[in-house]
Amino acid sequence: MAVNIDELRALTPPAGMPFKIQRPGHVVLQVSNIERSVRFYTQVLGFKLSDVFPEDLQPGRFAFLRCNADHHAIALAGTGPGDSKHTQLHHIAFEVATLAEIFQARERLRENDVTITFDGRRRAGCQIAVEFLDPDKHTIEIHWGLDQVGTDGYVRAREWKGVKTLEAAVADPVIGQDIVIARSVSCDLRKDTGRVYGDTTKRPARGRR
């Protein structure tokens, strides 16, 4: 079936909506081995365990993990039939505060022999990211620098370019990330570890440039 892209772009929320979604809340994943998955999310990715439902309350058990003060950002249901087939959930993503942390996350994943499926800069949103598989082969993304859409609603994705590898993203930055990346590189880009150091705390600018 043909898709009318222009019609999709023209869609806006109806006037007078009685509620407003603020941000993604949490994601629940089915996993085949809950102990293995809890170890992965706590020991490799740094989540903290908030609660676990016992077997008599939830067959297979249910684990709730947090990355901030919210009770949980991700929950693991121990009833999964096996590896993810990517037929429903495509991936989930988590933001970090600095560019340096993306390089450090990639290094951490490599140290733990985690399968990395992508690292570099995505085109839509232009975030710099590393993407990888959890023990059940769910795709997880850790990213920095997602573009902020201004009040005019202007989105610059078509002006930007995706690149593969974090090093390429640093070497060929986009508008809105260029100054932050330049500061990082001027401080120290260490090719031997792939880590960037320096002032990488600012987010890309909003709206039209």
C-alpha cells in the first residue's frame, strides 16, 4: 500500500487535547532468563534494581530497574520464549548527558563482549549513539545530542547526514553539535581507547540555524 508522506507530515494533535504526554515512561521486555538479564542491565549498563515480583505473584518473575529516581525505566518479565525476533519492538533508547559517555559506553560494551550493531550518528534526530544487543537480542541504544525541536516545529533531519563509527561523527560534526565536539576534541580525543574527554555537557541548539 502506498504511503502519502506529505499527509503524514501534515498530521498534528487535535485542538483541545485533555492531556499531554510528557516523555517516554518505561519499557517492559520479555526475557528468557531473568537472572541473566538482571545481571546484564545492572552490571553492564548500570541500572539499579528497584523491585522483584516473586514467582507466586508473577509466573517467571518480574524485575523492575531504574536509572534515575523513577521507580523503573525498564521492567523484565521472565516469561519470554527466547531471542527477540524484532517483529514488534524495534529497539529502546537511553540518553546520557555527555558525548564522552558514548565512547565510554562503547568501551564498556566491548570489554563485556556485547554485540554492537551500530555506532555513529543517526540521520533523523542526529543523535550520536551506540546500539547493541542484550542477552535476548533486544536492540538497545545509548545516545547523546538528540536535536531539540523549537517552537516553530522545524526539523532539520534532511539537512543532516548519518555516519558510521563514533570517530566519523566527531570528525564530521553537524550544526548544533560542532562547537561542543570541537571543545571535546581540542581537549583530547584518544584513538587508542576511543574516549573523548572535555566539556561535552551542552546540548545542541534548538530550532533553525
